[in-house]
Amino acid sequence: MEPYRIKAVEPLPRTTRPQREAALRRVHYNLFELRAEEVTIDLLTDSGTGALSSGQLAAAMSSDESYAGSASFHRFRDAVEELTSYPHILPVHQGRAAERILFSTLVGPGKLTLSNTHFDTTRANVELAGGEARDLPCPQARDLDGAGPFKGNIDIEALRAVLEGPEASRVVLVLMTVTNNGCGGQPVSMANLAETAAVCRRHGVPLFLDAARFAENAWLVTRREAAYRGRTPRQVAQEAFRLADGCLMSAKKDGIVHIGGFLGLRDSALAQRCELLLIATEGFPTYGGLAGRDLDMMALGLAEALDPGHLASREQAAAHLAGRARAAGVGIVEPPGLHAIYLNAGRLLPHIPAHRFPGQALACQLYLEGGIRSAELGSLYLGREDEHGEPVISAPYELVRLALPRRVYTRGHLDHVGDVLARIADDPGGVPGYRITGQAPILRHFRVRLEPAHDMAPASLRGGRV
Ligand code: F0G
């Protein structure tokens, strides 16, 4: 059961189907453009969407809002240093600010970063600094149905090949994303992390963690890696941080705050260079773009995220939703992790080709049928077409992510999602594809405009009778 009781509640927005049809038309079938009050169950992201605890709110009330040297900063710093062992902790307003500061310091034109998978803003920040971001996921990651316990791992052989090959001198850092959000939320094993650290050390390349979901990764290690059975998530997390030279942290996930993050560093010279950028662009190093109350809530959130009761309940919620999806005949990326379920829309909607966006089609249908908001991770996100709308690049898989905000939704809410999925899976042939009518040159999924592809649209979306 959920390891909390509920003290404050918020009514769920309710809409009718005609309202949802009108809303979808108005936003050009782009779910990012919906107003939140038009969404009943919001599974767009687990980032910054968690519920605060009474302890966090109490800490916020007793925070210190001094510009410099606040008590809140020192409490935050002590908590993060105890967890990570890094002597330099730079608070920032969210993960991508840490990315920008670190990469503008280490990455430059012609430089290369290697990762199990870069998150999209991480890649964008490497590229904005003039570098190339290369993903080296392990081969098991390609088998969506495989039950491998650590499909988030980096491909050690591929990593070695780059570091021993002609491109070695271009590599400025290796970044391990835990858990691997771009690869189905799959965890990274401690064995893989330790081996990566050893390879990096041998080649003199610093290793960083993208630690957004460090607690969830640690939990899955205690559950799936024999050598770590019986260890606490905190012990595993501490060991993971110790293996690396620093971390980028978006505390909006496993810090359970609405805003916040930090950059953790071992190297004093590097920390000094990053601190200059921090002061110029985020704020003085004892607040880094945050209020004292944010720092206090983050310190507590990081501890609450490591509570085994919290993590077990997350695992069970994800497993429950995964079970409902499988029972409805909808394939998912196996095995389920903790922060999200990734639906295999390509398999459910084989009548929709990649350039008619089966992932987006399923995401729109989830909204239309049940007021559920999700995120497409398929060819709308990763693909490209020519001027006639014909595919140039398609995504390897057409996925839809149902992210689970922390401490927000109950089993009843997840059962609603399961019911809606089952209704859609009953008649998948009726789900239309979509065509792009307007898009931006990069990160297009945020602002894209679409319309149902009329050759495939059922009457309700053509403006005919429902
Ligand atoms: N790294 C990972 C692995 C992430 O998942 C995210 C954000 C970031 C970095 C950037 O952090 O948003 O605080 O600037 N992921 C969110 C998501 C947006 O929905 O998965 P941020």
C-alpha cells in the first residue's frame, strides 16, 4: 500500500468527450499545448509533479531566506555531501542548468561526450556547447520484450572501443544516466557502473552521473543485483556517487521538489570554473537560482526518495499499471521500471506508418477516451520527414510514456488508465494517424502542430457524427 495518508486533496478536472475533442482540435493535437485543467490524469512527466510531504512544507516554513550563507543552504549542502561524498555542491534551478554550466566548461567544438543515453536536454546542451553527444546503450536495450534486469547499462565494449580508438582524444566526459530515461526507464547495474568507472580511470576521462532518478536506480539494484541484496537504497546510492567524479542532478524527480537541482563535483579547479558561470547565470553559490525554502525541501525530499517504503510502493504502482496494459494486450518495454511505463504503440497500431506517428495517435486517443495526458517517444520526437511528409528518419520504436508522478495518483487512478487502455485496445483499427502541419527545426515535439490524416480518421475526428 502507499506509505502515506492524504492530508490535502485537489479535485480532479473532469471533461466531457466533446470538450476533449474541441480541446484537441484547438491545440492542433499537441498535448503539450493543453491547459492542465483540461487533463484528468496527467502522466506527461514525473518531473516537478510530485506531492510535497508535511515535513517538506514544515521545513519550508522554517527556511532561511538570507541572500548569502543561509542556514537552508548549509542544511542542503550537508545532506547532499553526506549522500554523494562530493566536496563541491552547486545548487541550480533545475537539471538542465547544471548541464549548461558543466558542458560550457568542459565541452567545446569537436569534443565528444559518451553516455548510456543522453536525455534530450542533455544532448541539446552538449550540442549547444559545440560538442557531439553519442549514445552507447547496451545491446539488450534493443529488445523491448526482453526481461533483462539492467537494460539501462552502457555498452562497455563500445565504450572501450571509442576510448582506445582514433577518437579517444575528443572524449571529454562519460555520463551515466540513472535510471536510463531515454531507454525505457531501465536501471544501470552497479557492476556496469564500476566497470565504466574503471575504464574511465584507465583513460583519464571523468565519469559523471546524470542522477535524476538515483534513488529509483538504487532500489532496482537492491532488487535485481545479487551482490546488493540486503543493502539499503541509501547505501547503494552512496556507492554509486562515490564511483563517479561528479553528478548532474535534476531534483524535480528523486528530490521530490517542484523546482531544484545541483551540480556535484570532486575537482576543485573545475568547481571554481563552474562557480563563475553559476554566479553569472543562476545566482550566488549559496542559493543558485533557488529560494531557501527550495533548498530545505530538496534536502528532505532526497531523503524521502530513498525510503524503502516509498520505493516499494513506486515499484508496485508501476507493476500494477504494467499488468493492466499487458492484460489489455498492449505491449510495454519490459521489464517495467519505476518512474514510467512505456507503451509499444507501434505494435498496437500496425496500420499507422511511422510518418503518421502511431505514438502520437495513441497519446491523442488516451486523451480523447479518458482525459489522460502522456508523452510520445517515437518518430514525432526522434524522426524527420522531407518537404512532402515522406519519412527520412524514423525512430527505432514508436513508444508512449506514461510517467508516474511521485505520491500523486492512487490505484484507482491507475485502474482508470488501465480501463481506457483496454477500450482502445479493443478496436485499435479505429485510431487515426496524424500528419504534421507546422513544426520547429529542433525539439519539434514541444511546439508541433498536427491534424488527423484524413485517409485514416474515423468520423468523430473529421467533424462528422460521433
Ligand atoms: N536528465 C534526465 C535523465 C531527465 O529525465 C531530465 C528531465 C533532465 C536530465 C533535465 O532535468 O528537467 O530538471 O532540467 N526529464 C523530464 C522528463 C523533463 O519528463 O523526463 P530538468
